[in-house]
Amino acid sequence: MATDVRLKEELPAITDQLVETYTECSRLNHLAHEPLPNRDAVAEIVSELFEVLYPGYGKRQSLHIGNIGYYVGSLVDSLHDKLTTQIARALRHELCHESPHADCEKMAQPKAVELLRRLSDVRKTLELDVEAAFRGDPAARSHHEIIFCYPGLEAITVYRVAHELHGLGVPFIPRMMTELAHAKTGIDIHPGATIGPAFFIDHGTGVVIGETCHIGRGVKLYQGVTLGALSFTKDDEGELLRGAYKRHPTLDDGVIVYANATILGGQTVIGARAVVGSNVWLTESVPPDTTVVLEKPKLRLKGAKPSNEPLTYEI
């Protein structure tokens, strides 16, 4: 590696400049505190959860009814330890100022065990999600293909676990989990959202589901759908009010929302079995069994072209 010694002489000064910003921009540091949850450890937890939820599809494929108990038992034991450690770190950060001597490991272990206890019910819900994907997509050849290949199911799986942790009052980790899925699939589901069973996201990229969304049973979304907030409430000082007041829409049972539709507002309710067409922008409620579509745009062919040249279209 070729180096210029004169340039390397600048490095101590660069280091000093950076260290100065650690005082000036202190919100970007986490110094002299207990450690936060570890990103790699949370990713490993998500990976092991997939092994428990979908045994035989991941790292270990030579599984059968004779050895599945041993394999899952070892995973559950590992998850208990890893979850307890990471949840304790998250709780310690939230409580360190108010209760610096709190036993965070003692608080974390019951939450870890309760999450593991709920995984059986999560699997039952995921089976309905997989079946909804199979019934809703003629391109799907099998349930195996959906579990192996569909990013929508991956995002929903992570959401369903993260939602349980969110309900248990665990900070940081639920959002870390859903952001791992977001980075991988392009699907952004806040762990605070409430989503019923038999939920299917087709194609998926660009879907956004806000924290206070309520989604019923058997709902289907296509790519690019946004279920967002219409406006944000502020306090007397002009600061945003935070928390789970209703900012995002409600989709009742059996709703279908097609690609790139945007539905906004905490008071917006899409009634049961309604269909929202592509590119629709909605900020008001829709009755059940209603179809909402944009008027068809007019196409105009512009200019005569020789037969061997492509036509241009203007909308």
C-alpha cells in the first residue's frame, strides 16, 4: 500500500476535530453509559426465530419429527439467553436515569419467556398468512415457495414477533427487528400497528404501514401502498406529540388496496371488502363494499413514426 507520510501527519488533527464534535453533537454519542442492544445480536435473534417458526426451511434442513424437539429446544434455550441480554440492555437504557439501580435482567427474563410462550400462537397466525398468500397469488406454485421466496411474508413474520415485544413494553428491539426486515424487503411495518390474520402483501416493495394502523382479517396490499398520517398534533410549544394516539387509517376485513395507493389519517376508515384502486389518494372514509378508482387517463399518440421506430406516448 503506497502512503504519503506527510498526509498521514494530518491524522492526529483529524482525530482531535472529531473528538471535539463528541461534546458539541452529544446526541450522536452513547458514551459513558451502559451498552445498548447490539444490532448483530438482534439480527441473530431474528434468524433463530425464523428457525423456530419455519423449521426445515433455514440453516438446518435434515429435520424430522424424531429430532425436531431436540433442535427447537436448543434454539429456545439460546433465544431465552440472547433475548434476556438484549432486552435488559434496552430496559437499562430507558430506566438508567430514573432507576439506576434497577435489576434489568430480572425485569427482562419474564418478557423473554413470555415472547417465547407466544410463538405457538404466532405460528398459527402465520399459517393463515401463508394460506392467504397462496390463495391470493396465482403465480404461487406452493406454500413452500411462499415461505422461501416472498418478501411480504418475511416482513410480516418479523412484524408479528416484533409486535409481541412491543406489546410487552420492550423498547428499541421491536423497531430494530422491523427495520432489519425493511432494509431487506423494502416493506416498512411499524411494530405498533395492529394487523389481523390472513394478511398478504403482494410484491411488497415500498409498502409503509404506520404505528397506529388497524388492519382487519384477510386484507391484501400491493406494492407502494402507504398507510400514513395526515397531520401531526403539536403541543403548546410547537413540539410534536408522541405516542400511540390514532394517526393512521383503519382497514376493515377483506379490504384490497392496489399499487401506489395512499391512505392517510387516523379517522379514515376503509370499510369491509372495499377495493382501493392504484394511485388513489384517500383522506376520507369509504363505506363497505365500495370500489374507489381514479378516472382513466387519456392516452395520446404523438407524432408519426416509421414502422421500425418505437412510438412515444404522452399522458
